[in-house]
Amino acid sequence: MMLDDGNGHRSLADPATGEPVTLSRDEIIAAARGAMPGVSMVSARQLDEPDAYWYTLHHARELPVLRIGFDDPAHTWLHISPVTGDILDRSDDSRRSYRWLFNALHSLDFPLLLSLWPVRDVVVWLLSAIGTIVSISGIVIGWRRLRRPKVRSLARSPS
């Protein structure tokens, strides 16, 4: 049975007795292997703090979390809660590439900037201001060009 204290903290309890239950790391790893049948597990490590792929930007991430890697063609990682055993995230090569090619460039969630929140905010504001200035400049230049009267040539072409 899963218990939620209302503050986002979860725990497990035996449904018959109400006694707290903790899952062992071996039980979680065995269950993760079952989630990826026919594929060998290549790594299992506990993340106690955010890293480049498990971080908080727009929504909170549970910590600690177990990252279990598999040797399938996509190099799948499962992020699993050590408290509940829930699979919190499934990540493969394409999602990790997308993280850098889209998320990092559009949200500026590079690890260095995530660790320095005031600096990240200043960078976001500056880039937004530069984008706004470039956009407004383009609109003004385009508007002026469209409104400019066309000049006719006075020279006649030979007939």
C-alpha cells in the first residue's frame, strides 16, 4: 500500500498490518530487469543529486532515484523510485539527444546555468530582449520598404 503525506512524500506500508515496508535495491533491480525482458542490465546507480539528465526545471524530480541502464539497441535507462519502485522515467538515446538539441537550446537548461539560477535568468532575459529587438527591427524595415513609393525610370527604352 502506498501512503502519501500530502506534502509529496510517499512511503510503502503492508496493507494487512500497516507496518512500513522498504524495498531493497535488489528487489527494485529484479523488477527493472522484468520490465526489460531479454535485455541485459549494464549499470545501476543511485542519483542523490541532479545531473544533466535528471534535473528540476519546470517540474520537481524525486531524489534519490535509481538509474538502471540496459544493453538494448536504444541504450535504455529507467529512473526508478527507491521508495515506491515506480518507474519515473524511461529514457533512450533519442530522448537524451533531444534533451540537448531541443531542451538545452530552448530552455537553457545546461547544468552550469541550472546551478546558477540568477545567471540563467539574466541570460534568458538578455536573449529575449535581443530577439525582441531583432524582430521589431525586421518589422520596421519591412514596413518602410513596403510603404516606399516605387520610382519610375525616366529613360525610355528604344523601340
